[in-house]
Amino acid sequence: MESESFAVQRTALAGQESYTGEVTVSAPPALACALIAPRINVLRAQHPQLSLQLIGSLGSASLSRREADIAVRLSRPKEPDLVARKVETIPFYLYGSADYVSKTAPEDLAFIAYDETMEQSPQQVWLKAQAGDRPILLRSNELNIQATIAQAGGGVAALPYFLGDRYGLQAMESVSADLARDVWLVVHSDIRHTPSVQAVMNFRVSCFES
């Protein structure tokens, strides 16, 4: 019965023919903060009657259960009822403050990592490979916090390029292959052609093209 209820909700949304109503977008917090939120006025100018709910989430919101209408994910979904489009490949680098990097010998570097909730993420695995035997002294589940710690000279962190640039950090050479993550824009097939959903999806794509 619950799945039928969500299906009815999706059908109701799919039946809308105007650029009105609320569309919920789920995205990783750092990406939502750095790439989506600063451009919200672009969407507002194009569709002033459309309401956007932007959720920063480290997990994968369920589109079938209407936890979100559109999701931005760093891995391609496997569910058959979801439609995915790759919108960008984001490179990650080791970043530290220019002062910290210049004054700290490579063997003395301290590393800033995710906490145990993200232990299996590609970024965490890559960072640990970079650290080797050197210590991980600071941990946080949120990349903006990691970037702020790095900016304050607390160590080096594995960050996407847009956060490194945003916080004025210096990129360092990696000791193994570089890391890059594909970004996927995901929507349930039931609502992919709804005007309001299409408008938000087009806006999301434009956030990566700027």
C-alpha cells in the first residue's frame, strides 16, 4: 500500500503542466553549498512560481519513496525505474594552506579525513593511500569542515577542486593515481518529463557548466 501511495504522488506530479509547485533536490552537502546554492537566483529568475527544496545529504535519497524528486549522486544508480545522466567528472586533490604546505616536510604532513561513516567511500580510500604511514589526526563527516581545518593549517585533506579553490588552498601532487568522481543527475522515470522537474534538472546541469 505504501509503494502504491508513492506511485500516486509521482503520478500527480507528472500530471502538472506548469512551472509551479515544489521540487525537492538531494545533493552532497559540499556540492549543494558550493555549486547549487550560489546560483539559486538564476532559477528564481527563470521560474519565479517554482519552489525548490534543497537537501544536503551524504546518503542516497529514495526517489521511489519521494524523499527527493531529483538526486545528485557520485555513483550511477542501479534501480531500473531511475533515469541517470552524467553531468560532470570532478577531480579531487590533496589540499593544504600554502603556509602549511611550504613549512611542513612531506614526512611530517598530518591528514584530515572522513569519520567512520564514510570509511568505504572512494575519497577516504584514496586519502589513506596518500597518507600511507603518516597520521590521520583530524576527522569530519563534512567536506566544508575539512576544508576549513586545512585552511587554518591543520593538515591536508582530499577535496574536490571547487572546494580547494573556494577556500584558497594549495593543491599537492599525489603519490598514486589521481582521484575523480563522476556526478550523476538522477530522476524517477515517472516524473522525468514534468515541466517543473525538467526546469530544475536543466538548472542543475547549468550549475556545472559555469
